[in-house]
Amino acid sequence: MNTILILNAQVVNEGKIETKDVFIKDGFIDKISADFSHLQADKVIDANGKHLLPGVIDDQVHFREPGLTHKACIHSEARAGVAGGVTSFMEMPNTVPNALNQTLLADKYEIAARTSLANYSFYMGASNDNIEEVLKTNIQNVCGIKVFMGSSTGNMLVDNEKTLENIFSKSPLLIATHCEDEATVRANTEIYKQRFGDNPHPRVHPEIRTVEACYKSSSMAVELAKRHNARLHILHITTGEETHLFRNDIPLKEKKITSEVCVHHLYFDALDYETLGNQIKCNPAVKADGHKQQLLAALLDNRLDVIATDHAPHTWEEKQNPYWSSPSGLPMVQHPLNLMIEFYHEGKISLERIVEKMSHAVADCFQISKRGYIREGYWADLVLVDLAQKTAVSKDTIYYQCKWSPLEGKTFNSSITHTFVSGHLAFEDGDFHEDVTGKRLLFER
């Protein structure tokens, strides 16, 4: 279909909600008007009663390919994301082998070009000994460099001070960091192993991966970025203390230091370990009640800039292991928009702010070319949402390869009815159209 006409939509875009018609041609938003009922198109969709949003851009996912495809793959997880309104993703380098050189990074782009229903970008990974490869990264077609300032898969813990100084002083790219102080976490781990033995309850997770460990590492990253005038983006902030590291007195486009919060850290708290256990074990940890309220407040006052999922699937069998050997991470990329709209229904956030934090701000933060907004001349990455149609989360409706979610049993008060990826109608009323794959994200830097 070269042309698609969306009629009578409540368009949520750039701080406004307006009834508009949108005409899509050759992948792009060609025209936006109050009345296009006279136009002809290959497909016409009457969106009366529905809201049209820019597609969600998820700046942090783990899709596990290559090397960990018993958990997930780019095809399966991108597909699940599209079903939830995620039209673009940025995927992490801690696959197997770790994406620590340009050849391995290019391999992931090649897989996505063949199999991803969503638009895609992949981070270049940093280690203690690959600075030359890091500096070869193309700033126009790679989203950023990922630095694990806390434990991670393989050879990706960066704990060498000289390496960190080199990255922050020399990299022209956005530096995305996982911030937890490794020495603090290791010391706490030893204490808890002595105290509780081989199988403590998962409720100890935030007592091991503490508020202090997060703040110590995040504040170090901020200090490095300020010293070297680097472009820093701190991923998955989990504590109220960390939110005070960030500014809200200048526009996002002027910030050199930005931050992200994940949907599960806004939704779950430490009390949920009692019923969900290892299902919500993730790094950084879901913290005590009180932090999620502070995170939401910081999101609303613009200290926290974007919302992501940190989608990190593991098999159900792996998650049933005893605490110490159960892997960290949870699958979330299919339902972030539904979850945020629940907050809207509860009066905690507006639709306009949801769109800002999940689409506009991500595009601005990463300087993504022609995405993140509903504008003429931009790629048609769009989502139609029915705010009154319910979505039940069950094994029958989960598209992840791992086939489980910590949200199972929940019924959301909204549904994603249509998802358009670069002008292609990829998801429609529960059906996928997979004859066209997504496109590589480009960056205006």
C-alpha cells in the first residue's frame, strides 16, 4: 500500500489533542488536515473514537540475538513491541558474542534488516580494552555507546578509571550508562550469602543492589560527563536520590546530561517481590515503595527525560532458579504504552505527556532523523489506541518468545489497534503484516 488515509483521529502530538485526518504516502506523513474525506487512498481507516499517537521509541531493549536465541530473537521481540505500539527500538550490545567491534555490530544490523518488523538501532559496546573500536563508530547511523558501570554479561564491565576517562573525553557519541557501583554490590552479595545461604528470598535484591550503589555510580558518571563536556544518558534510574542529579531548568535539546526511567520501576515496588519473586528481579533493582512516586514526580517535572522498557527476556525455567542463579531482567516491550495509559486513567499523567516522554523526547534526546512526531514530511510511525477497549495479558496474548510476563493476569483499560512502522501497517486488530521490515534509524548529528 503506497497510500493510507486515517480519518477522524484524535491526534495526540506536541502538547495538543486535535481531531485530524492523516494522509500517508510512500512511508511518510504526506499531509495532515481537518478534512481529507474527499481523498482517495489504497487503504482508508476510520479512526473515529480512537487516539493517534506517534510510535513509541524504546531506547533500551535486550533482544538476545545473536547467541542467546533460546531466550528471544530480534524477530520475535520486535514483533511483540509492534503489537504494543513500539515502532522503533535501540538494542544493547551484551549479546553473545558481545558487540565490541564494528564487524559484530554490523552483524546485528544485518539480522535486523532481514527480520525486524520495527525500526532499529544498536549500541556499540564498550569494554576495558576496545577504545579504538568504540571511536570508529559512525555517529550518523548508530544510536550510541553503551557503558556498563556495573556488572554485566561477558567482558562488558568497565571499571578501569583510565578507560572511563578515555571514553568520556574522546567519544563524540552519546554515552549510555548502566550505573551501579560494582564494589558495593559485590560486598553486599558476600554479606547476604553468609547471612542467608544458597537461596534467599528475592526480596533481598534491592538490599544488595542498593540505593547507595546506584547513586554512587550515577554521580560518578555525571561528574565525568561534566568534566569532559561529554554527552551522557543514564539509563534506568531507580531511586529518588538520583533524580536530583539532573536538571529541569533548561530545554531537553540543550541538555548534555539526560536520563531515562523504565516502566517497571514506575509500576512495581519492593512489596511485589512477595508475589512475583524472581519475575521482577532486574538490575538496577525495583526499589522500596516511595521511590516509584519520586520517579514519577521527576518525570513530570522533566528531571527524568524519557521512558523505556529495558526489555530483557529470560526463559521461564531460568527464572525459576534459586535467587543467586536466577538471571536479572523482565520482558516488558509489548505493554509499555498500555501501562502508561493506565497511569493516565488514574489521573497521574496526561496523554500529551506520555507522548512527549515515549516519543518526542526520545527523538530529541538521540537526535533521530524525522521520527518521534506527527509532522508532515516525517516517517509515518504511528499508533492507534482505543482508550475504552480492554487488553488482557495472558499466555495466549503474549508475543514474546519466552511466553511469560510479570503482568500476566492484568487487564489494561486500553488497546493498541493499529501500528504503522515507516508507513507500513504492521499490526492491525490482532493481525501482523510482516511482508515489510522496519528501517535503520538515522541520526542528525
